[in-house]
Amino acid sequence: MKLFTHLNFGGNCEAAFRYYEMHLGGKITMVMRVGDLPPGVKPPDEPKTAVIHARMDVGGVELIGNDVPAQVFQPIRSSYLYLAVDSAAEAERVYKVLSDGGQIGSPIAETFFASRYAQVRDRFGVLWTILHERAR
């Protein structure tokens, strides 16, 4: 059995995955668009560029994503991708990247349990927790 994180996007899945690949060190392993469907498969009523399945390796995890029609898309409301990083400097860098064009829920700060901790909704609507744990 395997457990994957699957994210829905309102038309910008590929842009989000390319952004994560560039800034989080991920590697996209697959992108299939509506226009890539084989002959005889009835395509969804979406643009040919809409992503129907994308996969990437990031942070030791395989992330799955796809576009849903913009009229039914809703941003994530109650789940966060929890990104533990190796240094306070890396936490600051990732926070800057993910909060650029997004919304800050908890600004990056030192806490009793972490040298750096933050929560943001990135420009693609994905919620992130960024953490660099304190040395024990």
C-alpha cells in the first residue's frame, strides 16, 4: 500500500508543478494533458492544455496533481503540505518563494518548538506549513 498526496488546481496545475520543481528541488516525472489523450477516449470538456494527471518527486514524496474545471475548483481549506527543511536559512528561502503572490497565515518566526515556523497559501492555492525543528 502507498499513500500519495493529490492536489487539485483550477487550471494552473502545470504552472504550480513547474514552480515547485524550480524552487523546491522537485522533479516532474509525468504530465498528461487533455490534448494527450489517445484517439477514441472522450476528453473532458476542458482546454487541451488542462492537466489530467501530473506526478513529481519532491522532498522524498511523490506528489500527484490535476486540473479541475475552474467553475468547480475550490482552494484547499483544511489540509497543509508539511515541509520540514534542514536549516533556518532554507526555511526562510522556502517561505519567501511560497509566500510570493500568496497569503501568509502565520508569518515565519521562531517558536518554542522550531527555529522557524510558518504557514502560507501559495499563489496556486496550496496550503503549506514550513518548519525547521529546533535541535534536540
